[in-house]
Amino acid sequence: MNTVKVLAPAKLNLALDVVGLLPNGYHDLDMIMQTVDLYETIILRKSQELTLTLPGSRVPAGENNTATKAALAFFHYTGLLAGVNMEIRKTVPVRAGMAGGSADAAGVLVGLNALYDARLSMSELCALGAGIGADVPFALMGGTCRVRGVGDLIKALPPMPDCWLVVVMPSFGISTPEAFARYDQLGSTIHPDCEAQERAIRAGDLGGICAAFGNALEECSGAVETPHIRQLLDEAGALASSMTGSGAAVFGIFDQEEKAASARAALKLEYRQVYLVRPCKGGARVLPPLYRGKGKR
Ligand code: ATP
């Protein structure tokens, strides 16, 4: 096998709370995260060199790219004297709070594991991923999870009930470190009840999940369009709406496909990047050989 193709899903935060500061200065978080069917496509080819291309994307392909970091961490850990040509077709908006960079790192790790038959366990991959970015372990696990600490304490939950999610990415992205710096200055009046949301997920209660929606970074993110986007989503019939991660993407949750489709159409009148997605199970995954040659998803 000389080539593998990986699909790596984006995530949304159904809830994000900042519950304190850790001794190392990082924020102690309590979150409910959900992967959705908006995917990065990652193609890896065996090579003696290490190269990365991101066709059509402005994200730099240098040594700070999470995909390059993941490949270097993999080869360092396994001791393999090999390389890889990586091609990433980015679909997930950048600086959105949807963990596109983390999805890329997770995709490279699972892809290299398969390409070189390295047989690293999920916990080894998660340990490598945690060294690259806080959201990478979740990007490997995927599905519906309660995530705490700095993203390192992950508890898998049952899949959330079926629903439709309309995600709107405004024209300006948000820098995660800057959002946390502003949180330290301003604090938040929003503190979602993650415990209640976990109970609602376990009970399959979509209304209860929505009642516990919220993001402690929303007020301080600096994403000026959030209230307006939320208003449009709410007017279009969203059961709840919120910013995801440290922003800037905002999403609404719908219990009917038709309502979600008309919300997407309404938001499209004002915003270029609008996505209608659904929750998905699992994290970054290698496609079986049968599908590798087939077209885009
Ligand atoms: P998170 O929810 O994990 O904070 P995000 O959506 O806010 O994710 P990303 O889009 O994943 O943020 O990454 C933001 C920054 O990281 C960008 O400024 C970009 O230059 C840098 N970066 C490095 N590697 C990547 C990558 N593979 N894809 C996207 N951004 C990357």
C-alpha cells in the first residue's frame, strides 16, 4: 500500500465552560464536543521526503502546520526512516473554532499509522496528538464526548439524537490565544451546565441538550457578528444557537431538515460560508481501499 486517503471531521462545541485555571497557567475547560460531517480530505503517499501541499488554501504549509508537526512526531516516535507526501484538501473554515487544524493532525496520525502499518494504539496516537494541539485527541476519538482539562480528559458519550446543524462562518476568524487573553480580562456571564447537557445526551433528549447550550468564550471572543448571526438562526427556527470553540463560527441546531435548509438559505443571503451538517460518529478515519479512487465527499 503506497497511498491512503483519510477523512477527518470538524467539531462543534455543544457547550464550553471555563471552570478555572490550572497550575501550569492553562485554562481548565469543561466541554461537550461533537464531530460533524464536514471533512478535511487528507491524501498520504509514501516518500523519502516530507512534503505538504494544501491546494486552494491560504494556510501556510511550513513547519508550524499541524500536519507537518504530526508527521514529524509520528516518525520520531516510531523511529521509521521514511517520509510522506501529504496533500490536504481543506473544507473546514480556518480560525472558526471547528478544529480544522487539529483534524488535519489527527488525520495525518491515523493515515501514517495505516500507511506504514505501525500499529500504534489509540492511546499512543492521542499522546502524540496532545503534544501537537489540545483538540487533537478529540479529533482522533470523535463522536459525542465530554472533554475536560485542556482537552486531555475525554469521556465518550452515547451519540446525540439526530438533528441538523447550520454553521455560519463570518468573514473574520478568531485567534484562540487572543480569545482566552480577553476572557482573563473580561470573564463571562455565560456558564453552560455541562452536567445537565451530559444527562440530556444520555437520555436522548434534544430539548434538554439545547437548554444547556452555551459558550463561556462567546462574549469575549471579539467576534462582532455573533449576536446578529444568532438572531438570524433563532428567527429561522433554531432550537438553540451558540458560537463554537473560541469562534468565530456560530451555529444553530434544528429538529427538522426543512427548517435547517431554509435557515441555510436565509443565512446565505448575508454570508458566504454557510454549512448544513449533521452529527457524525468517530474521528479521523482511513477510507477503505474500495473508495480511495472515488470522487470527493
Ligand atoms: P480550534 O477549535 O482547535 O481552536 P480553530 O478552528 O480555531 O480550531 P484552526 O483553523 O484549526 O483554528 O487553526 C488556526 C490557526 O492555526 C491558523 O492561524 C493557521 O495558520 C494555523 N494552522 C496550522 N496548521 C493548520 C492547518 N493544518 N489547518 C488550519 N490551520 C492551521
